[in-house]
Amino acid sequence: MAISFDKAFGTLPDSLLVKSRRAELLAANLANSDTPGYKAKDLDFASIFKGSMEGGSLAMTATAKGHIQPEGVNNLAMAEKYRIPLQSSLDGNTVNTQLEKSEFSKNSVQYQATLELLGSKFKGLFGAIRGE
């Protein structure tokens, strides 16, 4: 009987991809907290969830032979949105440092938990392969 990795791992690989991209965005926001005119970005989870439920994957796929697949474009890039600030600074910067630090910490904990879940899935598969 063949092992289907898609069924075995579920959404965990896509979840790691989302959390990794979100960490990059939050880090960029923090790094640019003093840059005049910088607009804070985050991922729109509603559009990511909707896209993953419809297509089953975060990567864009061509559904017809005539479709062009642009390089470097995926559903995560399309889910990047500018964050609406509670109060922007006088120089136009919309980064709220406290919020960014809080979201970065929360995202880091979620990323680590997802890694541990994926590790337990691998351990279970190795046990099944060995016949344990």
C-alpha cells in the first residue's frame, strides 16, 4: 500500500510556508519602523484560506494549456496587504512597533508548534515503514 504524503502531512507544509512568509513580512515591518512613508504589510488569512480551500495548494496552478505561469508569483504574494494603521505617524509610516513585535512572537510560537507537529508525523511514518 502506497503512502500518500499529501494525506499524511495534510496542511502542515503549507502552514509552514505561510508562517515563514509572515515572519519575513513582520521582520521587514520592524526593520522599517523608522523609514518615512513605509507602509506595514501583513498576510490576509481570509484570502489564503479561501484559495487553499478552492485550489488545495498555495502555489498557483495553470488550469488550462494556454495559461501562462509567471515566475515568482503565488497565492501568498497575492495575499500580501497593507495593514490599516490605528494611527499613522507624521512622516507617513504605518508601522506600530508594539503590534509588530507581538505578532512576530505569536507567529514564531505557531511556527515552532507546526514544526513539532510535522516532526511527529514524520516519526509516525518512520514507525509505520519499519513496522513498529
